[in-house]
Amino acid sequence: MVYDPKSKKAEEFINHEEILKTLEYAQKNKHNVELIDSIIEKAKARKGLSYREASVLLDCDIKEKNEEIFALAEQIKKDFYGNRIVMFAPLYLSNYCVNGCVYCPYHAKNKVIKRKKLTQKEIEEEVIALQDMGHKRLALEAGEDPVNNPIEYILESIKTIYSIKHKNGAIRRVNVNIAATTVENYKKLKDAGIGTYILFQETYHKESYEKLHPTGPKHNYAYHTEAMDRAMEGGIDDVGLGVLFGLELYRYEFAGLMMHAEHLEATFGVGPHTISVPRIRHANDIDASSFDNGIDDDVFAKIVACIRIAVPYTGMIISTRESQQCRERVLHLGISQISGGSKTSVGGYAVPEPEYDKSEQFDVSDTRTLDEIVKWLMEMGYIPSFCTACYREGRTGDRFMSLCKSGQILNCCHPNALMTLKEYLTDYASPETKELGLKLIEKEIEKVKSQKVKVIAINYLKEIDAGKRDFRF
Ligand code: SF4
Ligand code: SF4
């Protein structure tokens, strides 16, 4: 097999030999100051890096150079996304699953965990509870089970979610994280109005992949790895990548992830809309410490920083798997989206799951409420954003990317963050959070660069006070 970023074959666009050569090259050059300087210089142009260049930076262990890398990551994040952090919550529809993934408690052989699937009525209750927290953006999660969770069930659930308007609430963007499927099904998801299609690769290392997925359709490495190509063919132009760090050597996963991003860019002219960076967590029937490749917080931070500068246009997501402390650290280095107030069980937002009836996929580390997280973000100078404007304005795929790459998306992100935060503060926040937020909006609105946009935004903010909702640029 020869590496070919434009190939449609998994083993050619994620090429094992090429990754091994890349890792060797990165190791050999990890002290090569001249080369590292030239890569950092290239990264400063904000046009991204190749997987090879990014791998050299990841391996670099020269203290001063790493400081430069972290500082650059932080600056790039500010340049592309400003200080807004987009909020979302996961909604687990069903944990029935026919696969045998050894790191996930939903694997088919787990007879201990409670199996659940939400009815449409239950979805309605969950969505009302999520709206009452203030959420506007969801990530749907479901195991793979053609009998219990067929595509029709997912489509019906999306329709239900979009249809619920409770008080001033609405879910305005539904992202979907379901198993690799056919072009035809991706077309159906597109027609149902999904935002991003998210699918974690878990690991790019084929041999390990096959061992970690011993049974079920997910065992097929090529079918899984080529899923984003089918999603794009089906018309979904925002796709979200991710690996589960801890399953394989992180350097291998990082190079694979960067190769995948290059493949999407080379083939479709649109790189990944988002990259998620989950680390393996303890869960029912799963002992995270039994996986040998766990990474510590320092390595994790370095990975986040290197992804940020290698693919500057891509949103980066971190979930409540990570602790408050860890989230705080990587927010500076490139994370642009976080979940808050999350439940990783099937149901649990409307009524908490009783101890004897647990269906969680993994333990949540950051257990704070959404209000606490919103407040915490503002105290650190970030603007929590409930914006979903791009998808609703048709700014997806290459339209989004061209705005983002030219640095112009910030002109939308910033005022949209302020307006959606104002909605949140008005409808859902605690008095303390509200007070802090209103002060922040007052200060931040002055920073809107375009005078025209500023005048319109100030007017919209007043209209929110008067009871109107859903303004966007
Ligand atoms: S990771 Fe997904 S496919 Fe694998 S067992 Fe869990 S829910 Fe099923
Ligand atoms: S304007 Fe677009 S990129 Fe910015 S926060 Fe809103 S949806 Fe996201």
C-alpha cells in the first residue's frame, strides 16, 4: 500500500508505513532546532501544517520551543475564534449495541448494564429538561443496533427534538454521533437537518482496531475509516473526527488524525469541522487502567496545542470526561466547544437515574451544572456561546471553511455569542451568573469591530429584553 491522501481506500489515505516513517522522522528531529523553528514559522502563517511537521512539534521536548508552541496555539485560537466557547450537551437515545468494543460498557456482551432506549415521549421530556437548562445544541448518541436503533428511529428522534418549543427554548442544532453507515442513510440524516456528523475513529492503528473491536459490524476497519467519505458523498459537509486517546500510542493516533484531516481536505476541499479529544475513562465493566497507552495531562495539553496549530480552522471539543482543572488548562490552548451539565446515560436529564438502574457510558469528571460552568467560563474571561448560526444560515462545509480560514468568522462568532448569552441569562441563569454576564456583555459589545454590526447587535440585545429571541449574524 502506498500513501495517497486522495485515495478512497482507508489503508492508502491512513497509511501505516507512512505513519511509521513519520514517527521515525519526528523522533530523529525532535531536537532539530532549525527544523522546529521553521515549522513554528510556517504555523504562524495560520495555514496549517502537514502531519509530518505537526508530528515533529508533538515530539519536540525542548522547553523553550514548547513554550512557543503553547503560546502560538493560544494566539491562533484567539485569532480564529476569539474568546467565545460554544456550549452543547450530549443526549443518549439508546445503549443497545451489537458491537464488541472492549473499551465501552455498551458492548453487546455486557449483561450487567441496564439497556435502555428512549421513546419519543421520553425524548420530549429530556429535551424539555435540556431546554430548561438553557441548551440550544445537542449531540445525539446511540449504539449500533439495526433492530433497536434503526435509522428510522434516529430520524424520528431528530424530528421530535426539532419540533419541541418549550417556553423560550428550542434546540437549534442537532449533531449526530452514530455508527458508520451507508451513503443513503447519510443523505437521510442530511435531509433531517443534522449539523455535524461525528464519528470517532477510536484508533487509526488497524491491527489494534481489529483487536479492540473483535465482533460486530464495527470490526470492519475500512468501512469505519471510510465513513466520513460516505457522509460527504451523502451531502453532509460538516464532519467531526476524534480518537479515543489511551487505546494506542498517542503519537501514532495523532499522525493518523492529521492524515485523516489532510485526506478530507485533499478529497473534498473541506477539512474536519471539529476534532474531539476524548481520553479513555472508567465505566461499568471497563477498567481504564487496563489500557496501557493512557496519557497524562501534560501530553494531553501538548496534543491539544499541536492540533490547534496544525488545523487552525477546526473547532475542538472537550467533554465532561475531563475534570474542571484539565478543561481549564486546554481551553487556553485551542478548545472551542465544551459540554456542560451532561448526562452520559440514556435519559437522566428529566429524572436522575436511580443507583440500581444505571446506563452511563462513562463516568463524568466535571459534574457541575450548566449555570456553574457558564459562570466559571465568564470568570476566566470567556464568552459562553449558545450560537448555532452558521448551520442555520447555510454556512456549512466550504462556505464555513472559507470564512474561517480568512479569519472572518470571528465577526459572526463574537456578536452571536453575546446575543445568545443574553438569551441564556434572561431565561435560565441564576441571579449571580446573570449579573456577571450582563457586565461581560456590556464590556464585550464595545469590542465588536464593525460599527454597523455593533449598532445592530445593541439593538438586538434590547429586543431580547423586550421578549424577542433568536437573533443572529
Ligand atoms: S463504542 Fe459505540 S459501537 Fe462500540 S460498544 Fe460502545 S456504543 Fe457500541
Ligand atoms: S457564528 Fe458559526 S462558528 Fe461562530 S459560534 Fe456561531 S455557529 Fe459557531
